[in-house]
Amino acid sequence: MVMGVVLATIPVGRGDTRLKGYKISLTFMALSFVLLGCYCYFKLKLPRELLFIPFFISSHIQVSLLGLAHLNLINLNIVHRKQVALNFLPMVICASLYAIVQSFVPFVRLSSWQILFDSISNPSVIVRILWLIVYIGQILYYAVVFFKEEKKYSSELGNWLSDVPGWRYRLALFSFIGAQLAGLDSVCICLTLDPMWGGLFNLLMLVLYAFMCILFVQYPSIFFQISGLIGKSDKEDMTSARVTPLDWEEMKEIILSEKLYLKEGLTVDQLATSLKVSKNVLSRSINNNEGVNFNTYIGRLRIAEAQEIMKRDSEISLLDLAMKVGFSEQSNFSRQFKSITGFTPGAFRKSILSADSFDSSEQS
């Protein structure tokens, strides 16, 4: 409950349209946390039971809220009113079916596995088992949809950003994995009557929700970089579909002469604005003429610049060097340096020093 209140009251920045999508995800997350707190409170006043109907209602709402919250972080166009309604539809159908069946057959309290097996032909029990299967199916559904969108999101980052922010941009992925584990943990809680195991599963649930809360609180720093890019519907003019080599050579000359690639946090939108062309034209030009995406192309220019700087100043620190050529993190600089040159920055520096020493000895 406390974590839900924390998420609901986080100051996100009024009037900042960049965080609109994050606010929606935050609302879904806060509702999920508060709902879990309410269920835990009322569960103490209810008898322990297998395939518990209040559990299904609470958990089903939670898995839908958590799934939508995480999907919205990596694709702002995937979560809309119709999508929300469709995601809650399986729970509504199962609840309606159970209510109908329960009005015709006596209620069976499943206080032990033996009673469950003895009542397996009871329509009420069958509906509960069916509901559990639907619940697990919805967990798997969110996994399939999320990982499909996350794969697309990860591959497109190279077309958007010159400096992909390392592991931090995958906070949504780590949080989603926590949500999936929480969903499976709920299944375990639903199927146990042992207070000890139930307590352990509840503790694990608390840890997973705290993990998600911590990641969500950190996410705005990444969302600022990718909002307006993720899930963005492409409404730019597509009439200029073909770009001649001459057009690209002109743009390339400006990029190199003015060293636009050294701007920290450079995005494809920012570079396109500087060149007075559309994002589509620039991205397509790089892909068609250089054979790589935006991130790799800018990375090559930055690493070439870094090599020249190291040749002139072999004493410069790697952190200062990374910042000087436009990287926001030294780890990103080192990773991209090795990817492009085959050497770590440190190994390249040693090769320069060795070459200088050899030249000095030759002259002597």
C-alpha cells in the first residue's frame, strides 16, 4: 500500500508532454500496488482456500494493470481504451461464468486438495480451474506481446539514439520480468494451503513489487531520452522517398565539417533538424548509403575522432575522452570503441605509446 501511494504521488512534471506516457504507466502501477494491498488486508479476514475467487479477481486485475503499464513504456501506441477493455475481458467472462454456475450448484469450499479432487466434476470447481488456466494464459500472453515489442524497441534504438544508455534503457524489461515472476508467484499462492509456504510466497511477492517500484521510480531519466520516439506514428512526409547519393554527400559534408556528431545525446531528430531534412530522409540516407543504422554511423565518427585525440594527447583520461566525443557514459564509449576497432580504448592507447617509443628508439 505504501509503495502504491509512493508511485501515485511521484511528482512527474506538470505540463511536460514527454512524460504523458510514463504518467499513464505510473497510474497503472500504482493501482496494481494498492489493489494488492487491499487484497492482502481482506484476505486475513477470509478462510484459506484453494483456487480462491477473490484471489482470481485481484490477481487478474493486477496482471492486466502490470502488463499494460510495461507495454506502454516501450510502445506508446499499443495501450488505448479498446486495448484495456480487451485485456480485462477474460476476467469479466470468467467472473460472469462463475456467477451463473454458482447460482445453480452449491458452493464448494476447497479447504484441502482431497476436497478439490473429490469435487473435480462440480461445475463450480471446473470454472475455477478454467479461470486459473485463463489467468496463466494471460500471463503468457503478456510475455509474448511484451518481448515481441521489446525486441522491436531494442533494435530501433540504434535508429533513434547516437548514445544508447547502456543497461538503464532496459529498466522496463527488468521490471516486466519482475511482474511476470509476481504473476507466477500468485499462482503458487493460489495452490498452497501451507501457512509456511504461503508466507514465503507472500514475502517473495513483496520483494518483487519493491523491485518494480524501484525501477519505475528511476525510469523518467530514460523516458526523457526516448519519449517522442518510442511507438511514434510516422506522419512525416513520405513523398521524398528516394534520396540521391548527391543529397547524402551534401548532408554528410555538413555533418563532418561542423562535427555535428559530437553533440552529447544526439538523436536522429536533432540531427535532422540541424540539416533541415526530415527524420525519415536522414535515417534512410544513412541506411542506404552507409549500410548501417544511425547509432553505428555516429559511433564510427566519434570513435575516429577519439582515436585522433588520443594520438595527440595520450594522457587524456578515458572519461574525459568519452565526454569530449559525445558519449554520456564511459561504458558506452568503451563498448562501442571495441565493437568498431576491435580494441579496447586502453589497448589502443598502449599501441600508440608503443609506436611512439619504437619511433623514438629508431631515431636514436
